[in-house]
Amino acid sequence: MEAIYENEDFKHSSINTDSHCKGSPTVHQERAVTPSKGTKVLLIVLSVSVVIAVGGLCVLGVLYFNKHADSESWKVQYNMVLRQLSDQDIDNTIMEKNLEELTANFTTVRDQLSFYKAKSCHLSKDGWTVCSRMFYFSPDKQNWSKSRDVCISKGADLVTIKSQEEQDFLVSKIKETHWIGLNDLETEGRWVWVNNQTLEETGVKFWFESRQKEPDNWKVEDPSGENCASLGDGNGNLHTWFDGSCKKQKKFICEKKY
Ligand SMILES: *[C@@H]1O[C@H](CO)[C@@H](O)[C@H](O)[C@H]1NC(C)=O
Ligand SMILES: *[C@@H]1O[C@H](CO)[C@@H](O)[C@H](O)[C@H]1NC(C)=O
Ligand SMILES: *[C@@H]1O[C@H](CO)[C@@H](O)[C@H](O)[C@H]1NC(C)=O
Ligand SMILES: [Ca+2]
Ligand SMILES: [Ca+2]
């Protein structure tokens, strides 16, 4: 077997030499180009190395391509997420706006409702349900002038009391003192309603009367006296009127036409 190999190698070598060199080859030359066993091994190793190198390059190329493709798809996904996020931002802004609007609407409706709930209705002798005016009982406390401002901002004014029925109705609705639309701010001792009507004109008054009579324009707490009227006082007397310092914080009753 070895002999055949040697022979073939030799022949091959010899042909090669012949084709490359025009001169007749000598044995010495032939021997020099004949690959030894070591060279063969080297060649095989080299071929294998080349194959491995090319394969490696291919693998690297594929890896690079994949990585590139991955980064492309990652970019696409990133942009998609960004878009979704900004869409969500817009959604959130719209939702926030809606919430604000809803809150505003709710406040309006709630105010409206508290007016309706406090609507002064009674059955008249001939069977009509009479609801002439609406009342608003504030949940919060303010001084007298601020209370009036709040009522006016609601298209109303502080309440005026012109009859026993009205007085009784309001008394039945309160559990603590409330500002009403009566004052003697302009002229001491001359009590007028916010619609400029005097007590003489309306014909009714419900001042607290006991040993101490109201209005007394008491000046101990507030040197400017007591120029604003409330239904009820701080001591649980809720059936009559008291004059008090206009700077005091009280709940208040607004009134508007139905
Ligand atoms: C708030 O009320 C206004 C007018 O009454 C209405 O046009 C609007 O749609 C309401 N907003 C919401 C969020 O309900
Ligand atoms: C009450 O009188 C004042 C001036 O004294 C006036 O400014 C106001 O408009 C009057 N209010 C009403 C409801 O007539
Ligand atoms: C009433 O309260 C408002 C704010 O709530 C204030 O600006 C005003 O000065 C107060 N007026 C009096 C007479 O206390
Ligand atoms: Ca007074
Ligand atoms: Ca008083």
C-alpha cells in the first residue's frame, strides 16, 4: 500500500515538475518537490484550519447578521413601545381633562341638588304644592360678607325671612347658628334685608327675647359692635335671631327664586 502511494505521489510530482520546468528533471529536483509525510500532515492541518476558519467566519457572519437583525427588531419594538407610551400620555391627558370636567360638573350638580333638596315646598289650602323659593345651607363657615359673596356666586343671596312659615321651615332645617341676609351695617339700629327691605316693610321679626334682648350691638368682643344677624346663636338657641360680629365665622343660608 505504501509503495503505491509513494509511486503515485512520485508520478504526480514528476508531471508537475515537467509542466512547470522545461528542462529535464533530475532525480534530486524530483526528490525536493516530493511532499514528505510531514508536509502532508501539515497540508491536511492547513486545509482543516482553512475550513475551520471559513466556517468560523460564516458563523461570525451569521451571528453578526442575527445580532444586527435583532437590534433592528429591538429598535422597531422600542419605537413601538415609545409610540404606545406617548399614546398613553395623550390618553392620560384626555382622562385627566375628563376627570377635571366631571369634578366641575359634579360640584355644579351637587350645589344644584342641595338647592333643590332644601326647596321650600308646602301644600296650600286649595291643594297646590307651592315651591316658591330654594334654599342652600352651606356646609362650610364664613364671615357674613364672604357668606353673601358665596351666595351671589351661586346666583342667589343670603336668605330673607318674611313669614312665620319661612322662619319655622328654616328653623326645622338647622342644627347650629347660620348667617341670614339681615344687617344694620349702614345705620346702627336700622335693620335691613339684603334686598333693602326693612323689618317694618316685611312685617315680621324673630329676635331673641329674654332678660337680655337682641339686637344688643354687644361691643366687648368686637369694638365695631354687632351688625349682622344670624338664625340661632352659639348656645343652642336656634329658634330666634341674634345680632353678632360680622367677622364671626358661621354657616349660612342662601336663597334664590325657583
Ligand atoms: C360637563 O357638563 C357640560 C355641560 O353641562 C357637558 O357638555 C360636558 O360633556 C360635561 N362633561 C362631562 C365629562 O361629563
Ligand atoms: C339696595 O340699596 C343699595 C344702595 O343703598 C343699592 O346699591 C342696591 O342695588 C340695592 N339693592 C336692591 C336689591 O335693590
Ligand atoms: C371675610 O372673610 C374674607 C375671606 O374669607 C376676608 O377677605 C374679609 O376681609 C373678611 N371680612 C371681614 C369683615 O371679616
Ligand atoms: Ca348693630
Ligand atoms: Ca347680639
